[in-house]
Amino acid sequence: MAGGGAVVASSGRENLHESKTTWFVVMTAFVAASGGLMFGYDNGVSGGVSAMDPFLEKFFPEVLAQKSVDSSKETAYCKYDSQKLQTFTSVLFLAGLLAAFPAGWVTTHKGRKTSMVISGAFYIVGCILLAAAEHISMLYVGRILLGVGVGFAIQCTTLYNSEMAPAKLRGAMNILFQWMVTIGILIAQLVNYGTEKTHWGWRLSLGIAIIPAIILFVGGLLLPETPNSLVERGFHEEARRVLTKLRGTPNIDIEYEDIVLAVEAAQAVKENPWKTLMRPQYRPQLIITILMPFFQQFTGINAVIFYSPVLFSSLGSGDSAALESTLIVGAVNVVATMVAIGLVDRVGRRALLLEAGFQCTVAEIIVAALLGHYYAQSSDGQLPDNVSIAVIVMICVFIASFAWSWGPLGWLIPSEIHPLETRSAGQGLNVTINLLFTFLIAQAFVSMLCTMEYGVFIFFAAWIIIATLFTYFFIPETKGLLIEDVHEVFAAHWFWKRTGVVAHNKDLDGRPSVVGGVDILRASMANSKSSMQAKSMEMGQR
């Protein structure tokens, strides 16, 4: 078929893995996903704080003056256009981008939970600095420390849940991260709504972020390491013990054997994982890992989430009404992400992405049309009440479709398509690209809104169309597959198999390729067992 959703025959070994949905695996998933709560709270809090007059008065008085001077339609789009204010939001993501590189090394060589502890520690210190800030430099340093924490959290928590989850629940457990992101955003919006009237409310809003950071820090100390990471670092008995507890059954030999074989295949590659990732046989994973976070950010989601109070205020709502509208958006975000948790392992990844492509595009075009038409007729920079309601409804339609598609799947798919030998590098690249474009959008959106006006929504809609076409043609379905078998979908994909970089078992240097290496080792082990059984039977007959 022309699309990317051809049915792929897996190894079938996922059906041989015994597992129960134990309280232990659910608990580890929720605690690890608190990294998403931390990330989401920060995403939600910065835009609300940026709209609070006491905060602006203390750190960005020029923005407060600009906000108060004129509300005509010529300046309505530009009320908050300040590079200093945008840097307050965006510097976190630049710091997270830079932290992703050492985070990848730590996650591979010291374990996933070590990265969780480091993440929580940096975030805790950053929260204290922000809540106590008396000068703009304290704000920036605090945000940088938060960014380092975010970089480590994103690197390790989605990978942790992917490796801890049984194959049948991997999608839902991984999406817990994104669900916690949406809950964090909603909590931040509720806190902002409750604190906006107090002169010190911004301090409370910024300081409360310390709570999920403490959860992640303590969780990193108490949770077990993933079986994959334990085997990778030579702790085989501990890996068996953890796997037995996770699956709720002693019959874990087949899954444990698959993990060991994957590690052996990965260790057969003696080069740096980043260099390995650049090899031709990993090109499909490399391209998808780059484009998924790029498209995720160019849906325009973080422009709406970061600046929704600013955006609604610019549309003519007062600050309180803007925060109320933002609360509605946050609630929709949480509920719609639950849809993804329920459907991702049933209908698959592609169906959610393709449906959302249509819904997101239509919603953003309608928002652009409403703003373009009614602002042109406005003499005071205010939208009619019914038009404002229509804009909020369409933004909620956009948020809902994003929340069950590009939001969670932008993290899930890159985390599950890599074999073990490139998994940490692939996750690091995913985090890096995501934070790079999150930084660019956060830094540029208010200026884009000022320059492009309603056209900024058409800009993002165009990118959603491109992302949907890429999904249809180039992203294969991965639901239900073992994480160590996902590479097989590329060998069967209509386009990727034509490149000739996946389907064969030797790379360009003539050395054994690790893509398919697990299957080779399985076959070798099976042949060895068959040979030993034949010899035993022959000796018995004698």
C-alpha cells in the first residue's frame, strides 16, 4: 500500500511473555511520570505569571507600561512583545537542550534512576531560586537550573516507562508521561488563577513546582532500575528479580532471554551510540526521531499553552477572564489525553495521528479566519463576546486533537522505535530536537503574533498538513510489538525497505548489523539447543 501502515508480522514472542498488570508496575509508571508533572507545571505556570502585573512591575516594567498604554487594535497583538520576557520562558528549554547530552550518557552508563535523581535535585534548587527572586538574574539562573532538570527528566522517564512496561501496555504507560504533563499544566493554571490577585502570588506559583520535583527525586532513590539497564550494566540477578516483580509471575525466562539477547546484540557494536545512530541501517529511526518532535512543536501547541493567558488577554479579555479561559483549555487537555491512554494500544498510533491532522488543521484555520475578520472590524481591539467564545471553543478543539495524538505520540514513538544499541542516543536526540524547537517557539511566538497577527495560526496549520502527510507515508504502526522487535516494522515498510538499509544483516563495512541482531542470536541459540537435544537423543539410543 502507499501509506505507511502495512500490517507487519512480528516475531510472535510477545505472545510468549507472561505478565500481569501488577500494582508495582503501575506505581513505578506513575512515579516516573511525575517528571511529566514537573515539566507540565512549568509549561503552564510561566504564561500565567507573565500576565501578572506585580511580576511585570518587579522584573519587566517596560512590558507593564506597554500593556497599559494602548488597547487599540493596532497594538492588541503586540501587548507582550518583549524579548526579555520571552527569554524568561524560553531559557529553560535552551538549558534542557544542552543538558540532554550529558543526560544521555548518565542514563546509559549510570542507569535511568540516577538521571531521575539528578533531574529532581536541579529542579528543586531552581524552584527555590525562582520563589525567592529579587533580581532578574535570579529568575534566569533559576530557569536555567529548571531546564537542566527538565532535560534529564525527559531523557530518562519516558525511556524508563517503555522498558518497565509489558508490550501490551507500553503505549498506555508511556503516555502517562504526557498525561502528567497535561495535569501539571492544569494545576499551574489553577494556581495562577488563585494567586493572581495577591502581590506575592507569582512567588507561590513558581515555588509550588518543587512538589513534583521532590516526588521525582525520592522516586529515583526508591524505585528499581529497569531490567534492560541492569542487564546492560552486568547486574543479571537483580534484573531477573525486578522483572519477576514487575510481571507478577516467575515465568519470565523468555522475556529475560530477549532482553539479554538485545543487550548482547547492542554490545556487539563497539562504537559510540551517537555514531552508531548515524549508520545507514538506522536511518529510518534517525529521520523519524528528528521529525516527530519538530512536527510536534510546529503544530503550535506550546505557543498556545505557554502564552494562553497572554493570548486571551490580547484578544480583549481581562486578565481574570484570560486565566479562566486558560483553565478551560487545560481541562480539555487533561481529558483528551486520557482518550489517548485508552486508545493507543487498541487503534494504534497512526490512526490517532491521522485523525488529529485533520482536526487540528481545521481548528487553526477557523481561529485565523475569526481573528482576521473580526479584528479588522474592531475599533478598540476587543472581540465581540460570541466571537471570543467561538475562538476559545476552536482552540479547545485543537487542544483536544493534539492531546490524543502529537502530544503523547511525539514522545512515545521515538522512544520505542530504537534498538537498545541506539536507544539512549535516540532518546537524547528526541529530547534535543524537541527542546530546541520548544525554545525557538517560546522565544519567537509573541513577536510572531505581533508581526503575523492572525496569520500565525495559518502558519502552524500548514505545518500540520505536512506532518500528516509524513505520518501517512512514512510512520509505520508499532502497537503490540515487543520493544526489542519494533525494528522489524522498518524491514516490512513500503518505503524504508526500498532504501536497502534495514532488510539485510550486514552493514556497509561487511560487519554483522545489529538491526536484526536479536533475531540472529535467537536463531543461533535455537540451533544450539536443537543440536544439543539431537546429540542427547543419539547418545540415549546408543
